[in-house]
Amino acid sequence: MKITKKEATLFKESHNRYLSESSFLAKLFTRAVKKGIDKDPNISNAIKRADTAIDKARAEIEMKLNGDKDEIKKAIPLSVRKYLGFKY
Amino acid sequence: MANDKQIENQRELNALQRLTMSMTGDMSSMMDDIIVSSDKRNKALKEDATITKQILADLKKTGDVNKTIAQIGTQIGQSKNKEYGVNQKSASLYQSQLIAIRGITTGQKEAAKAAQGVFDVTDEISSKFNSVLDNIDSFTKKIPIIGPALSNAFAPLKEKGELAISRATDGMKNGFIRQLTKAKKAGDGFATSFSKGIKGGVSGATKAISGTLGMSTALVGTLLMAVGIGVLLYAAFQIGAKRFKEIDAAAKSFRQETGLLNSQMGDLKSNIESISLEMGTLGVSSADVANAAGAFSNEMKGTSMASKGVLTSMVAIEKSFGVSAATQAKVNNTFQLMSGASDITAQKMIQTTIAAAELAGVAPAAIMQDIAENAEAGLMHFRGSTKALAEAAIEARRMGTSIGETAKVAEGLLDFESSITKELELGAMLGTRVNFNKARALAFEGKTVEAQKAVNVEVSKLGDINKMNMYQKQALVDATGMELTSMIKQQSIAKKFKGIDDDRLEAANSLLDTGMSINDMNDEALVKEAKKLGAQKAMQSEMDKMANNTSALGASISDMFMPIATFLMPLLNDLYEMVNFILLPVFGLIGTTFKIIFGVLSAILRPIFALVKALVGAIMEPFKVIFDAIRPIGEHFEELGPKLVKGMEPVISFIKMLGKAIIPIIGMFVGDLVDGVVGAFKLIFSVFEAAYNFIDKYLIQPITSMINLIQRGISAIASLNPFGSSDSNQLQSGGSIDDGIVQGGKIISTHPEDTLIATKTPDSLLSNIAGGISGVVGGLMGGGSSDAQIVAKLDELITVMGANKDVYMDGRKVTAGVSSTVDKIGSNSYSLV
């Protein structure tokens, strides 16, 4: 079903109150969550360790294969390369 | 055992894990390639790749990342020292793959930890939000009276809130994982991916909540419900407070009437409440109950309080039979004293007496009034029998008399000597035999009503009382001890109603026989009896009944809400006390502070003001002297005003009259205008008068006094004028100065016609003048005349001068010259008048 612009405007207007209302509650909620996440050191440490792990893996692979991109491409599939932060 | 939340979280984490699995799947394929492509001459690479493949398969199966990381780490370490021979080049690729697998799994492990952290935080916030809703609900439920209703009103809002929070939680987790995975797949680092994940979570939460529509509607509904309940509660409080106030006022009136204290009231307050409610349909109010309690307590001299049963009975009888509470209290006391019964039993006797009176066809209120007013006679003649007293009261009433009167007759009969004498006198007067012996015997037995009856029988034998002469009537009154009117009335009743309703009297007496026993009855039974008695509503009209029923309904509604007031009033009082407790010291402190501040200020400012005052005084002292000096001028001005106005009154009156005459139509307005003009004139004239008088007093009068003095002298000299004229204008001119007296070339006098006297011996002038005046006057009067004649002539002269007539002296007009001189100086103060 396709709706016209007019119908879309009408829908928006009629639901604006609810959207605003939900937006307010969502802001309240997500702000509290974000604050909680920022305050949690375990989360930030985990992220750091994850980044360190993939950085280290990438560096070791490049060193192992002497930075030969073709060899790397041959050894590591694209999805993994992306995951590990290879730009190729 | 994992709960729903953990399962849900794991499901979300699986999305992240799927990415890892997808990559490890790719890596497993790479292992297959290694296994297939490795040279068979050295089996080490194939064997290692096979092991790696198995590790990845286990990971896929168990999801145990830590084990995989450990195993892959071991493999990496072992492969470094292994000799892969012909497969060495492939071994480098394999080793790179091992490193990649370790990177993926380590990343997965840490990402999972971070995601779990996000989930935990989200769950914690969600839990906090829900606990806020729970706390509101719990608090609402605890609010007295309206709590459950408010909680019910809050329920839809709570439900919507919980739903919204639940959806936001799920949205947050889902959005986070999706965005994190997407970013990671796209090759972003973990930090970037995590940030995008959070954004995704926020977006997911917002979208999820948008499904929970109508939160505000629920909120408004809840608030309206709360406001509505609040309004209703307030209204209910007001209704309850009215009832509370009514009962409190009734109790207060009782205390004021009896002098008893709050602590001495016992259950009275609750009795007032319950009785006024239970007997409301009879029109009984709290005040009625309190009044009955007060009357009872006062009658008993504060020694006992009316029980609930007695009070119920009292108000029921009062409303239903019109017997006042005070009367009932007196009768109750009399019955107690006569029979030794309790107040409850005495009240039951009252009920019986009333029922008997009703049965006998006499007014219960009159019976009770009779008993109450003749308590002493009751105690004296009825030998402690309340039944006899009640019977006598009813019988006496039926006869048209009262127990008070019958007792009086009985007492008269028992005064033997006097009674018999009067009896004989009556017999002698009427010429017949009168015998009150039977009555006397009955009176002696305490049967006062029967004695009265016996007297009535004897009296009836004497014929029509009205036909007796005055002396006979007086003898009859003396012999019977009865009022004449009462005697005639009783005789009339006896004739009219002889034998009528005797059965009713018998029935009433039977009722008294059974109902006046002194067996104590309990309070509850009395309440029941009282309610039955009250239910008769014997004296109420239909309108009364309707009004009372309405009132009772109102009282019951008020009573229903009174607990709110009863609950809140002490709380409010406590609150006020608390506020006072807090505020009074605060106010005291503030007061002390003010005292200190203003005390210090006063100490500083007072010397300053004293100094300024002294300086101003010193400066103003010269001005004060000046003001004091000129004050008399002002006083003179004040004095002049009324004088001038008085002088101007004719003019003012004329102006007024003129104004009224010219413009009569304008009437009052013009009058006012004229008054205004007159007032203005007065003001102007008073100013002019003041100025004039000032000038007059301080300038003209001194000058004129001086001139006057001179003129008197001149006048005196003028009167010596040999030419008979005193007016210089009328004197003939002497011409040039050459005809004057000149000595040494200086003029010492003019021509003798120009002057009065020219002398070379001025010292002798005064004696000459005196002699001259005497001569002139003597000559004028013809000489030899007495002083009286002179005075008479002078008086005549004065009169003539006062009348402004001309005076002639030797044919010449004297007054014309005088008047002319007066005109010149502007005053006639020196004239003869």
C-alpha cells in the first residue's frame, strides 16, 4: 500500500503527541543507559582489549607475511580481513 | 539456571557470535584448503590444520571462546618450532590464519564482555525505572482512604510505563548489537563499532517506545482521577467536619452547662454521636442529646451521668411526647428518691407513666410537669410508691386538678382544729351539715386524690357554687382549701365526664401496676424501649416527620464522613503544634535579633538626633525671638477680622438680598455663589481691615493723638477768639507781613487779625488764657450764673453739635469753622463731642 504525502503528514500530525511523548521517555531512558555505560570501566576496558587484540593480530599477520598484500589476501578471507581492520 | 533475561541477553549476543562463527567458518574452509593443498611428504601441516579445523568445529558447537583462544594459542606456539619441510610456505599462511583466528576469537570474547556490560547497564536502568513506578504505586496504596482508588487510577499508567521500559530495554540491546555487528562487519574498529552500537541502541529504544501510545492520556487520566479524588475527599472532609463540629459543640455546651471537664465526660461524646444518629428520624440533634445529658447531670448535682439508655429515652420522650429533658430529669430524680431504683429503672418508670397517661387520655407532658413540680408533695404523701404517685397524677389530671393541689387540700384537712372549725362555719353559713370526715380519713392515709374526690362529693351536695353569696363562697374556699375556680372546674368536669373513659383509666392503672416495678432493667433494654416509644412520633406532623427524616439522612451521611475529620483534625492540630514548635523559637530569635539591631541603631541614632536637635534649636532661637515679637501683629489681625465683617454685615446682607432678589430662579446655586462671593468679600475686607487697623493703631492713632493734643490746645485758644470766629478760613486776611510784630528784623508774630495772641511775656500767657476762658464763659452765660447753668448750656451745645446743627456765636457760625478744621485732619476727636 502506498500512502500519499498528505496522508503521511496527517499521520505524523496525529501521532506527533505520542512520538514526542515516547521521544521524551526514550531520551530519559537512553541518557541514563549511556551514563551508566560511560561509568562502567569494564566495558571500556573490554573494548580496548578487543581493539588491541585485532590490532595485534593484524600486525603479526603483516609481519608474518612480510606485508605482502597478495599473500595476506590469499591467507585471510575478506570477512576476516575486514574484521581485523585490513584496508584491503 | 538462566532466567528469561539471561536467555534474552544470550539471544542478542548470539547475533554477535554469528558474525564470529561466520568468520570461523571461513577460516575452517581455509583449513580445508591447507589440508588438501599440503604436500604429503610432510604431514605436519596437514595434521595441524586438521586439529585447527577440529578446534573451530568445537567452537561452533560449544561457543566456548576461551577454550578456543587457549587451544589456538597453543597451536601458534607449537607451530613456531615445527618443521614443515616442503610445506613451509603454506605453513606461513597457516600460521597467519592461526593468528587471525586468535584475533577473531579474542575480539569476540572482549566484544561479548562489552556487550554484556551494556546489557547489564540497560537491565539495571530498566529495573530502576520499574522500581520508580513500583514505589509510586506502593506509596499511593499507603495513602489513607484514597490509596486504593489512587492506585487503581495509577495502574494503567504503570502498565504503560512498564511496557515502554521493557520495549526500550529490548530496543536498546537489539539496536546496540545490530549496529555493533554491522560496523564490525564493515571493518570499523571496536571503539567505533561500539559507539555506533550505542547510537543504534538509542535509536532502537526510541523506536521501541514509540509503540507504547497513550502514555500521556494515561497520565492525564491518573492526574484527573487524583484531583477528582482529592476534591471528593475535601468535600467529604467538609461534610464530616460539619458533623464533627456539631458534636464537638454539643459536648462543649454540656461542659459549659455542667462545669464538668473533658476527662469527666465519659462516653458522652460517643453517646451524642450514636444517639443523634439513631434517633435522627425523630428530629434529635447532637445539641438535644447534650442538653438532655446536661439537664440530667445538673439535676443529679453532678454525681452521675446519664447512660446511653437514659439519654436515648429522654430525647425520644422529649421529641415524641413534648416532655422536656429538664422535667424528665426532675421526675427521674424524684422516682429514684422515692423508690431507691437506679436511674435506668426510674427512666423506665417515666416511660410507663407516659404510656399510662396516653392510655388514660391525659397529656403526658402535663402529668410529668405535675410530678416534677410537686416532687416534695410526692415524697410526703405517697409513701415511696412511684406507682401511686403516677396514678394520682393521672387521676388528678382527669379530675381537672393536680397532685400539687390535692396535696394542699389534704394538708388542709389534716390541720384538724382549723379544718373542723371552718367546716362548721361553712355548715352554719349554708344552713346545712357539711362533713369532710371521710376526706380527712383518706388524706390521713395518704390518699390525696381520693380525699380530694371525697371533698368534691361533699361540695357537690351543696348545690351550684355560683349561686352562693360571697360570704358562703369564701367559707367554702376556707373549708376546702381549694381555689374557687378549681372547685367549679372540677365540679363541671365531674358532671360532664361522669363514668366516661373509666375503662381507660383502669387500663392505665393496670399498666402502671406492671410497669412501675423497681426491678432493675439494663441499659440496652431501655434503649430498645425508648426507640419503640420514639417510633410513635406522637407529637409530630407529617411535615415534621419529613424534615426529620431528611435531617437524619443528612446526619448519617455526615456521620459516614466524620471519620475523615476525626482522623484529620488531630493531625492538623499536631501539625499546627509542630509548626508552632518550630516557628515560635524562630520568631523569638528573629524578635531578639530585631531587638539587638534596633537597640544598637537606637543607641547610635539617639545621640545624633539629640545633637541635631540642639543645633536646630540654637539656629532657630533668633527666629523664635522674631516670631515671638511679630506674634502680636498676627493676633491683631485675628482680632480685626470679626470686627470688620461685623461692620460690613449690612453691605453683605444687601448683596445677599440683592442676589436673592435678582436671581430667585437659580435658588440655591446662586445662594451658594453669593455665599462664596460674600465669603470672598469677608476675606478681602478682613485683610483690608487688618491692614487698616494696623496702620490705624500703629501710625494714624499715635499721630492723631498728637494732633488731637495740639488741636485741643488750639481749640481752647480758639474759643477765646475776640472776633467770634474760630475758623481761620473765615478770618479776614491781615495782608502783608509788614503789619506783624518784628523784633530785630525777625518775625515773632503776624498781624493781630492773623493770630490769636501776640505777647512779649509768654510766661503769663497760660494764666491769661485761663482768666480769658473764665471771662468768656462768664460773659456768654450773662455773668453771675451758677455752674449748673454752664453745664446745661454745654450739654445743649453738645447735643446741637452731635445733631450736626450749626452753632452761632455772636451772629457767627462757630461749628462750620470747627467742622472745617476737623475735615482737614481727618478726625473730629478734638471736637466738643
